[in-house]
Amino acid sequence: MGSMDSSPVVHSQRSSTRDQVTTREWNDLPSELLPSIADRLGIIELLRFRGVCKDWNFASSTASAEIEALPNRDPWFLLYGENNNSQCTLVTESGKQYIITIPEMDGATCLASSQGWLLVYREGLIFFFCPFSRARIDLPVPTKFPPMGISDHVAVFSTPPTSQDCVVCIICRTNKTDDLELYVIHRGATSWTKHKLNSFPNKIECAAYHNGVFYYFDNTDLMVCFSIKDRSISLGKVRYVKSSNERCIPLRFISNVEKEDMMKRLDLELGDVSTCGTTVSCLNADKMVPYENRANAKGGGTRRSKGVWFQPRFHQIDKMLSW
């Protein structure tokens, strides 16, 4: 499929044969019908629709593939960083695989994933990015920010980057110590604030945001909490509710069964892969998909594959939008 704008080029990995049928000219369709057709398409179909011609691309200027935005849907997976180029592997909820070309993912590292937006670090820059529409919103870079590959970096943002109240919080480990640093920025700010937590030896595996607080969880039921209102960082311990009558944060960790099902769906030779997790929208309690790092120290500077779980969305923004 050819693309008429900046949308990525998508090719199915699994070819199929179809009977040849007689077709009419697609440009004969009434122009007033095109937007309503685009609004009813899923992500892959929408990308193909936009690549037909300029008129169809223009007709889909407000489409967002809402069909993929329903709750309780498993996230999709994007494998990137292979072969030192911009070619990525996309795996849908059903397990179907596509090759998708995204130049922005060449040499990039995903720090966070939420509601179809990725927070990406690439060549010293930090930006929000939608892999399907290639919408991008640049952020200022924190001063003395630890480089990728030296420290663990896990990020969360409170709301979509187009929201006026969006706040980003990145946690990373100070080199050669057990200390953690948090970098926080509000939309409209020109600089980050830094907070420090001493002596936290465990690796952060899940991250989420709820009601003004960022939560970072390790694998031992410890959590790091940062309150936007109080601008304070603290340690806590996860306590699981035993009854639906108990007050709780509407979050849960993905179960081992769910994790196994998601990995089976990939059907990929993952090998040494660093994976960015996400929080999946659910009706009762959103579930947290963990961050994972299977990469080992061998190979020195060899670039390995990376992956990100994300909810498929097609975000379109005003090109003049500033953060």
C-alpha cells in the first residue's frame, strides 16, 4: 500500500490470494460518503483508506479508528530496532502480523505507553508519538538526564499530551547507585523538576497514574509514589483488597495466564528484547502490563530489538500544537 501523507506504510506478513473480480472506479463514490466510511474503519483499514488518493486522505482528516478504542481489548505490540533501520513488526490483538515502516522508531527507546501515545527518547530528544498517524509533540529535555542504556527509565503521563493538564513523570536510576531520580514536567512548562529517592535497589516493573498520583511498582509489592499536588515522593507497600467493599485504587497487575496468552499471540523470536509496558483500559480496574528487559550485557554496543505494548489509536493533531 502506498501512503499519500506521513502515515506509515503497512504490509501484511502473511500473503493471501484472492479471486479477481470486476470493480468500479473508487473515485466515483460520492465525496459526502467518504468521511462516514472512514469513521467506521479499524486502524489497518484506515491506513489503507488514507493511502488510496488525496481525496480519500482528506476525507479521513478527522477519523480516529474508534472501533479499536473499546475497553477490555488487549494491547497491540510493536517490535522495533531490528536490523538498524526503521522497519518494525506490528502484532494486532488477533495475532496478525504486519511490517510497518516508521522512521521515528529507528534508534529510539519507548519510555511510556498510554491510550495510543508513546513517550519516546531518540537522539537526545523526548517526544510524544502516535505510530499510526506519526503525530509528534516535542518536549524539552531534562538537564543532566541519564543516557539510555546506563540507567533504567520508566515513565508515566497523567493524560493524553493534547490535554492542558498533562503531566509527565520519568523515573530512572542514578548511575552506580541504588538511588532513584524522578523528572517531572507539566504541559506549558519549559523545564523539568527533579526529585530524588535514596536506596531503592529493586527494578521498577510496572507504572500507572491515578487521581493525581504516579505509581511505580517493583516485583516485591513495594511502590514509589509521587503526588502532583504535594510534589512529594514516598515509598509504600501494595495491599491487595479482599472484598469489593474495600476502597482501593482501580488498578491490577496482569495475571500470569494473561501474560502467557499475550506472548503466545506474538509468535516472534524475541530473544534479547527490552519491552515497554502499558496500562490497558478496562471497565472495572485497568490492568498493568509490565516493563521487561531481556537484554544481557554481552555484545557491548550492539543494538538489540525493543518492543512496546500499546493500545491502538489514530491520533491526529494540529501541526501548530505546542507543548
